Amino acid sequence: MAAPSKEEVHQIMELRERLKDVLTTPDSQSESFLLRWIRARDHNLDRAEDLLRNHLIWREEHDVDNVLDTESHDSVSFFELFPYWVSGTSKDGHVVIEVPLGSWDIRKAFLVDDGEKKFGLYTTQLFEKVMARIRELNEEKASRGEWPSAQVFGVVNWEGYSYSQLLNWKALQNLLTIASKYEAHYPEILFKGLFINCPSIFPLLMGFIKQILAPKTLGKLEIFSGSKNNEWESAVREHVDPEQIGVQYGGLRTDRVINK
């Protein structure tokens, strides 16, 4: 995320003053944190204030500050069903996340007692792990006197996503909730997202996604069909060194383990 302009610095100061009753931590008062919400609402401070206040209420209601300490599965490991990796750093200093979302058969979450709620918790944990890694990278940048610009470079593999998954309305709703959760609670953390191995039915799914994601978020996405491996592999290599990403995405890493 680029450093703020002079005008944005003044907006940050005003938003901080407006929200002084609820911004209780140094992180929530930081320029980089407040700038995300301002940009997410196109510099409309009233809308940015509403968005951030609603987010803070949501965090308190769902105890999000402690969500990484909460168990999100019973006898079935959710990670085995819905894997992802947050373990690399891009050439530009962004968090690299790899998600084989096409293999996430969300219908299987409903086989677990209270599975829909636990799946929602699981995806919140995913976002919180990403935010924790962003903070780590930004702390390193700050220690070098740099602007804390770390965001997310995401590779989302849609291989395996089927028409039957798309037709299951409950599964589709829970999938789309990930997109709405991003816009409502983790806006402006995306640097670039690559949607790879997209099946022929993907335009139908994308029609739903476009109704949720902000235009500026959609503008950060690149979509590659399953027949364009060379193109997406080149796009990955442009931003990520091979040792920072898994072999399934053109990299060298084989150390993929279950996130505890």
C-alpha cells in the first residue's frame, strides 16, 4: 500500500479524532491502519468511519482478537478439507498466500456439527493469520525506516471447482461470504490476486463475486483459464521468487504443513 498523500495525512488525523472513543490500541491508531479504511471508501470520511466502527463492533461481538486461539473443528480437520498456506514473501515485500479454493468442497463443512458456524470461524482465522503476517512484515519495514506497505499477493487455484458446488446454494453463500468478509473487515489488504485454472463455469461464479467485491478490488485480480498455465506461471514468477511459493504454483517449496 502506497504511502499517504498530504491530503490523506490530514484525513487520517481527522478520522483518528472522530474515532478516538474506540481506537484503543497503537495498531488501530496507526496511519497505515486508518488509511486502509479511508481508501476503501474512496476518501469519504463519513463512510470510512461507519465502515470502521461496524468492523470494531464485529470484532468485539465475535471475539476476533482471540480467534486464533479458538478450535475450529471436531473430528474432521478443517485444514485437510480447506487447506491454505501463508508462508512466503513476494519480491515487493508482500505476504504470499496460496489457496486451492477449487478443492474446497464447502458442502463437507455441513457434515460437522455446527459446521457452518465453524467454517465462518475458520475463514476468519485465515484472514487473521494473514493480518498477523502483514504486521510482521510491516514491523520489519518500520525498523528500516520504510513505510509499512505490506499487503497480500494471493494465488487462488480454482482447479476442481464443479457445477454441483456452484448449484449448492448454501455452499455458494458460504463461499461468497469470504468475499464479503474481505470487503467489510479486511479491505485494501490485497496487492494483487491471481485466479488460476479457472474452469469453464467460472464466469457464472464470477458473476456473483462481482456483486460483492468493490471495483478497485476487482481491478487487482487477474483471471486465467485452465488452458493458460504458461501465462499464470509467468505472472507468479514476475512477483514471487521460486523459493517463496509451492511447487504446485511454479515454485520450489515442498514444506507444506497443516496450519495449527
